[in-house]
Amino acid sequence: MSGRMVDKLTLAQLRKLQSLASLRRAEMADITLDVFLHNIRALEDSDIFVVTSKAAISCSL
């Protein structure tokens, strides 16, 4: 997942994603795809949302 994201996002965008590191601390069972995408959408960057949502969906299949 990260390999694709590194190729498609800028360093600044990747740093924005880093701000979501608190998601790692939450129990994985509590983080649904909806919750994950909600947090990504809150970053207010459409490129980040598109790239990460595609990656997340492909990983969840």
C-alpha cells in the first residue's frame, strides 16, 4: 500500500498522512474502513483521499 502512495503523493501530503499516526494506537478491530476514510477526508486534500481510499479498498478485498 505504501509503495503506491509514495509514487503518487508529494512529501507534504505524506506528512499530512503522518498526522494520523494516532490511528495506529487505536485497536485495529475498532477502525473500520468508514472511520479510516472519514479521517483521511478530514485532511481536506482530494489527492490524498483518492490515493489512500483506493489503496485501502484494494487491501480490504
